[in-house]
Amino acid sequence: MTPDEFRTHGHALIDWIAEYLEGVEQYPVASQVQPGDIRAALPEHPPLAPEPFTEVLADLDRVVMPGITHWQHPSFFAYFPGNSSYPAILGELAAAGLGVQGMSWVTSPACTEVETLMMDWMQELLGLPARFRSTSATGGGVIHGSASEATLASILAARWRVTGGAINSLGDTSHLVAYATSQAHSSIEKGLRIAGIGASQLRVVPHDRSFAMRADEFARMVADDRAAGLTPFWVCCTRGTTSSMAFDPVAEVGAIAQREGLWLHADAAMSGIAALAPEHRWVNDGLELADSYCTNPHKWMGVNFDCDLFYTADRAALLGALSILPEYLRSAAAESGAAIDYRDWQIPLGRRFRALKLWFTIRAGGATDAVAMIRRHVAATQQLAEWVAADGRFEIVAPHPLNLLCLRLKAGNEATDALIVAANETGRALFTRTVLDGVVACRVSVGARSTELQHVRAGWELLQQLAG
Ligand SMILES: *Cc1c(COP(=O)(O)O)cnc(C)c1O
């Protein structure tokens, strides 16, 4: 492809993206294809000669679009928000255009320095504790690809700290014990497993009726484990669980964790971004004793995947766990201590210039736009809760302080399951099922950038109709 052809096709692709996003409502929300359909629409073997790029782009419509579930659709109420916005898309494109590897400061200084500043901007915008700032004595932040990576990094830092900085031998991890509720994200158990801490070393702390961790039970379990000669080392408080958006009491748990010497990780992947709006800043309350924290602009801030903000108040432990210095990566800048090498803050070596999409988004007014969107989503969810409460066939099964409502049919689990299947089959909306202490619920997650009250109303009317 020549530079001129790149210009032509690039402009065409930008037009295609804009038309897609402006017209996304016309599609069924979920892809209707069966497994194998997309592959079957393409040649089994790679082309032997170059094809005209217009044909490649045409296949986006012909082959790819039927296999897309439309996360940007205003009636996408499934999983969690995964929204994008125009400045973020352009930031992504600019990062691809530069094609830099940001593993060290010296491999592209701007990649590191813009990222560090964005982490500090976000610390301010989210009202996070000052000890997470890169300018603080012991903390700092980094952009990870996902909250799952952030959780794993947190576990590894905690393991390093509790095993006395062992790297030659990782020490005996068989006595280490971690804590979370059954409502915590699956990435917690997975991260522990990767770190050599088996499922039998993960304590499931009981939750209360609002699905939040019981701090008294946590304290009791830590005491029991100590009495049994084990080493409690890591606890995860979720601020907005994926299943029902429960908020673990992070300040109370933090006090216990500090007294007992555990690393406290706060997982706010889905809901932490709500703190952009001052009235929702409570989502990040109580973090003063957290050792690490993560939230995802790639969920609810219009910054497309991948962009997870990972902060720690103990960067020495993180760097202790993850630093490694082969000869070919030595640099005077890093050795002087004046520059950050983010490869030491993450699992992979290579890293993309992800900060560009966050920088573009914030500078183009995206933080203010996100606040307006968050308020619209929260208001629509609260309105939905009123509608649901007024229909005797339905009930709400969990607290709903923000943009997620879990509802069910009083007729029971089977009826609720059938309702979710029937609603999703229409293609007019998409909901996700969950189970809360044995009760099947339909999750209504209001989080697409294009979602307005009218879409929530239409989704609700669909559920009402199908409920018979
Ligand atoms: C979505 C979610 C995650 C996982 O996020 P990824 O960035 O996809 O890894 C972790 N924790 C919670 C609470 C979530 O909602």
C-alpha cells in the first residue's frame, strides 16, 4: 500500500466508522451467527496475490458485521459498559501510526511521560488518595491492558512483600492465604492461581444481604488462619461487583488488613469511573489504606479497550516483584533514577502507547462528556427501578446505587431464565443473566454512550411484554 493509497483508504475507513457508530441502532444487538459461520464465509487458505483494499473493506460489511455483537448499541444492556468515543478512536489510530514500543523510558520518552501524567490527571479527576500519585514518596500508577493484569500484578507485589523480597526462590507460598467474597471477579482466583496460590488458599469471605463483604467475618477468618499457622497476605475489596454492583466495606477491611499486615487491593474495574462525577465520588471512599487500586476507563469512560488504570501505594514491592534488567535494556536514564521504565510495572515486556487515547479523550472534553453520560445512565437506571417496582410481576434483587439493576420475575428462576432468553432472541436488546445466592436475575447494565432514557424504556417494555 502506497502512502497515497493509505490516505484514500484511511479516509474511507474513518467515514465507515462514523457511519457505523451513527447508525448502530439499526442492527440486532447480538450477533445472530452460529459457531463457524464467519470462518465459512472466508477462503480457507490465504490469498496468493494482493487483493484490492476496497475488497478488504467491503468484507468488513459482508463478513465481519454479521458476526458483531454491538457493544456500542444503545440497547446493549449486557455484561458491563464497554464504550468508545471519537477522540479515543483517534488516539488509538495515532498510537498505531507511531508504532512505538514503550517498554522503557529511553525506547520512546513521550510514551512514558504522557502516561505518568495521565495517571496523575486521573488520580485528581477520580479524587483518589494522593499516595497513588507518581509524585508521592512511595506510590504511582501505570496503564495496564486489563483489570485482570492489574490484579495479578497486585498479587505478585503482595507475594514479594510477604515473602521478604524473595526472587531467587519465591519462598514457600503454600502457607499464603488470600481473601475475597464469592462475588469477586473471576480474575481474582485466576490471578492467584497464576501466582502459585491454589484455590484452596483462597478464602471465600461471607457477604451480607447486599452482597458486600462482612468485615467481621474477614477478621475472624484471618484470626483462624493465623491460629492454624498460615500467613494471610492479600485481600480484595471489590468496589462495584460485576454480578450485582456490590461495594465491599473497604475502609473497615483496610483497618483489619493494616493491623494484620495484608496487602489490600481494591478492584473498581467497572464502577470506579463513576467518581468522575462528584456526587458519585463515594465509590472510591475508604481507599486511604489500600495498597493498590484499579479501574477501567475502557468500561465507562468512552476510552475503548484496552485501558486499565492501576495504582499502588507501594511501588517498591511492585518493582521488586517485576523488575528484571537484561544488559540490552540498561540505560543511563533509568540508572539515574530520573526516568520510569514501565516494563517493571507490568507482566509483559512490550507496551503500547495507550496513554494517547486517554490524553486525546480528556483534552477533547471527554471527562466532562463522561460525567454527563454517567449522570444520564444513573438517572435512567433509577427511573427503571421505579418502573420495575410498580409492576407486581417483577422484583429487584440487589441494591442499585448506579447504573446496574438486577431484576427477576416473582414466578421464579425458570420464568426469569425464559424471559432473558426470549428478550435476547428478539435482537432488540441484550441482557445478561446472573445468579445471586441461588436466585436467577436479569442484569440491566445501562452503559453504552448512545443509551438514552427512551432505550431503557423500550428495553423495559420488551421485558414486560414477554413476561406475559
Ligand atoms: C470487568 C471486571 C474485571 C475484569 O476486567 P478486565 O479489564 O476485562 O480484565 C475485574 N473486576 C471487575 C469488578 C470487573 O467488573
